[in-house]
Amino acid sequence: MLRIGVDIGGTFTDFCGWREGDENIVTLKVPSTPPNFEDGFRNGFEKLLEQLPPNPGEAAFVMHGTTVSTNAVIERKGPKIAFFVTEGYRDLLELQRVGVRNPLNIFEARTKPLIDREMVFEVKERILRGGEIRTAIDNAEVEALARKAAGAGATGYAVALLHSYANPDHEAAVARAIRKATGEDAEISLSSEIWPRIGEYERAIVSVLNAFVRRRMNEYIGAVETYVAERLPGSQLFVTRSNGGAMAASEARNFPVHTLLSGPASGVTAVQYLGRAMGEANILTMDMGGTSTDISLVRDGEAPTSTAAEVGEFPVVMPVTGIEAIGAGGGSIISMDGGVLRIGPRSAGSYPGPVCFSRGGNEPTLADAFLIAGYLPEALLGGEMKLDKSAAERALAPVAQALNTDVLSAAEMCVTVASSNMVAGVLPYLARQGVDPEDLTLLVYGGAGAIQGPLLAAEIGVNRVLVPMNPSVFCALGGLVSDLSNDALETVHGQAVDGALIAGKFARLRNRGAEWLSRQAPAERLASTNFECWAEMRYVGQSFQVDVRLPDSAIENHDLAAMYAAFHEEHERIYSHADTTAPVEFVDLRLRVRGAMSIPEPTSNGSPDAGPSVKATRSMRFHNQLIPAVPVYDREKLTSNEAVQGPAVIEQRAATIVVPPEFVARVGAYGAILMTRS
């Protein structure tokens, strides 16, 4: 059986392939082909199979990460959607949570909804918060509304009725009425089916986002799934999801909202995988791609879970891997703003991309600054992709003139500003987590992570930097080693809660989780199954919840006191205080099921190649100084006995690693480069 991880970004499409029983992982990086990303997938898939030829009749599990759904939301490119709400709540998407993001800005406006007001339809019905029906639904009236919506051009439908988390019957009735009026193949997204939690606006946004991206994801995943099935009969396509796991393609086609943050989440999954093998339990992750830089924090080997994520300008309240954007990416555009040097937020994207890519770009980017300052070589992908340094210098010349300096100095200034912006994001993030940078290892990946990451580490006081064997395809590796994973939720807010009720609800959630897992893959392909019980809890009167992992023993023994103790302990860890005498209440119960499949052990991909490791020298800018002969090392020839004192550069086919003057680098376990402050 082959297992293949794929991560599609705006600039490159990354692949990792492994055959069960083999030691080595095959990696590949090819240019992406927007807007038809399917073409880039096929091109890379064929090249990967050339390096990892399938045996006769051999099938594959393909774990696919994609930004198709995310881009659709950010670019607001989607079909016309009709939205069905409880009568009196037509302006739900407009009112949102009443407030604005920045109340100090007198020009601040609320986020423009994805659905226009004329496509919002009110249904005469009412369910109370306990699930009791106060006003029954009129099916004939809903059918008339559905015909009206279809006549107005609706091709998809979202439904979010009041208190449907407590009783989904009315939403199900609306779905039946829509199908009766418009056809059985109508694409309908029910909030109670996707994420049945309290909070009408957040639940409504989940259903709207799902409906908005469903058609595009259905087309894309369908094309990829058909190709994989024809190319390797018997294979199965999975799609990575925002909680760091994966799900069957059929599930992703119906519920694509779960894939909105899947790309960054896969990277954190790979960090956990490598961290466990290397004994690194506390890791600050840094994923720097073409558009942005994302960070996360792995503590005691566990990735954080957040219910406060955003995609575009919209909240996503489902549990996702906690990730925070802190700065620019390699494609972020350099500009002058009233005499101030700016990096981003605009990006050159993959096309035209940085000026040095020679794809028609004419605005300087951070990647162009990397090249001019000597951090990047003049060719990528082992020489296949030439970079035009002269064009980058011409593009950056107006910025240098505005700064009253030369182009080389301006390039280093751009890198410094990018680092400063990241420092301003990282340090408050770590302070909120109660973590000292000196206690962490920074693990860098992404196309530009191994360039900017070590520079950031030098700024914030991190003493250890880890660069994995293949940093530029690390998210694809995360897909390859992902578990099948799903979260199921039940709201208990307002109910009389005791230990027996909690245990009974988790038993039902466990049955739902096991049933979900049985739909994803054959039981014989699963190495193990694991269930995690979580609860959103708070002090009575508190306006926010704390996500708490409940001990299995407490649930089995109906021990409510032990559950409260777990809450107090977590509250103390996050906020440095807890009131053990105050009453505590449950809001939601959540069960996460994980189905683990066979994955490879980390490997260094063989012994170093023979020959000297230093292959060249080149001039580089560090700390406002030009260093004329910085050694350039070939990563494939480095041995564990060599110590690379910065400043230096370590190059491999698909990545460039910068070693700042403050650090010394060595080859560590599994071929990873470990930099320590010298």
C-alpha cells in the first residue's frame, strides 16, 4: 500500500510518498497551476509515481491538503446562496455581534456578508432553548420560499434556525421542503448537522461558509478523486481538515467548511510527529509561505485547539488547530508608505509572483530582498528554476532611493522590518500562553521558513532552531502522517448536569464517532482508535469558556468533582488564577475520535554523500555589514561531525537554510539541522 501526502499552495504543490514497509520517504515539489490546481496535482502525482513506481495492483491512500475552500472565501468567489432563518432574524448576517473589530476607528464597518439581504428568507417557526416547539413549521410555506429562492438564482442553500442545536427537527424539515420544491440534488447546508452549538450568529456563519464553498470543492475534489481512482484503481482520497486530522473525500465534499484551515494544521501535525521522535515536547512552530507566516505552540507534545479562528473576516467556531498569523510571506510586496517601509499585507501571489521569478511581476517582494541580500541562491529546485537577481535589484531600486541608501542595504532593511513585524506578533502570543522563548525550540518550515526563522530566533531569544529534513514540503508530510479525526458536539448549557448525564451523553457521542470512523476507511486499515472527551466549561456568570480535557476515569465513575478539578487546573494554567469555591457550569461536550493508520518512522534518507560539504561562498548582509565570503554548504554532504558556525548558508534542492552569526548548526537525529546559540 502506498501512502501519499499532498499540499497545494498558491506557488508550489508539495508531495510526500511512502510505501508501507520501506524506510525512506520520497519528496517532490512542483509549481502550482492556479486557477486550475487540478493540473498541478496531476503533474506532480505522475512525477512522484516515477520516483515511487507502484507495484501491479498496488493502491494508495492519498491525503490531500488544499486551500481551494480558503481562497474561495477570501476572494468571495462562490455561487448565489439562499439563507433560511427563523422569522424575525433576517438581519442576522448584517448585525453579526453588533460591535465592530476596532471601535476606536470611526470609519470601521462591519464585515460585508457573503449573502445579500434579498437572498435571506424568513421561516415562520420557533423552537425554545430546551428544544420544545412553540411554533410548528408550515412545509408548504417553506416550499414556496424555496421556489422563490431558486427563481432568484440560488444554486445552494444554508439553513440556521434558532435553537436548532437543541432540536434539529425544523432544520431537517426545511431541507426536505427545499428538495421537494427544487429537486433531490439540491445542495443544502444545515447548521445543526455541521456544528450544533449555542450562538446563532456563529452557527449561521458555519452553514453559510459551507454552502458558499461546497460547489467549488465538490468540483475540485471530484476531479482529483476521479483521476486518482483511474490512475491507481482501488485507491482512496482523503482530505486534511482544520483540526489536524483527515476525512474521506466524500465527507469533504459535503462538509468542506472543515477544510478551511487544513493546510497550516497539517504542518503542526508534522511538528508533533517529528517532535515525538526527537524528544522535543515544547515547540514554537513557524510556517512561512508565499503570503503569510503562521505560528503555533506545541506544549507537552500536544497541539493547541482553538474555537476562535477566522477565515477571511468570518469567525470559525469549530475546533481547529490553534494557529496565529504574525507577518509577511516570501511573496509579500515591499512598498513605501509616507516614508515608512512596509512589508505586505499585499502579496504578489504565485502569478505573477516575485520579480525574480520572471513571471511578469514588477513590484519588489520579500523574496526579491532575500535574493539581493544573498540569503537565496540564484536558482531554486536544484537549478530548475532560475532567479533573476538583476530584475529584483531594478524593482527594489525606487525603494532604496526613497530610503536614501543602496539596493543591497535596502534589501537587508526589508528583511529586518519583516523580522520586527514578526517579533511584534510572536512575543505577545507567547506572553498570552505564559511561555518564555528560552524554554522553546523553534521548528521552521515552509518555503521561506528556514531563511527568516533563524533570524527571528536570534531576535526573540530562542536558543534552539530545528530545521526538518524537508522543510519546504513539511505540510505534505503532515498530511501523510495524519490520523482520521472528527469532532462531535452536544450542547448541555441550561440543563441540570450530573455525572450520569455527562457519561450518558459521551456514550452517545462515542457511538457517533465510531460510526463516523466506519464510513471513512476499512477497519482493517486502522492501526488504533482513540476517543478524547472534552468540555467547554466556565464559572457561572463568566462570559467565555475554557476547553478542558476530561479524565476518562472521571467520566466512567460519574465523578463530577474530578471534572471540576480539571477545569480549575486548566483555568489556573491559562490565567494564573482559579477559584475552587466558585460554582462551575458546562456549556458544550465534545468528543474527538482518532483513527490511526500505519505511518513511516522518521528517517534521515540515507548517509551523507561523499565529498566536501562546502560547495561555494557568496557575499551576504548581516547586521548592517557585508560579509564577502560566507560559506555555502551542501546539506546532502553534511555529516554529524561537522559544526557549521554562522554566518553560513546550507542549501538543498527545495530549501535554503540561513545560519545567523549567533548560531552554530549541526546535523541531528533523522537528518534534521539543529542550530544552537553559540
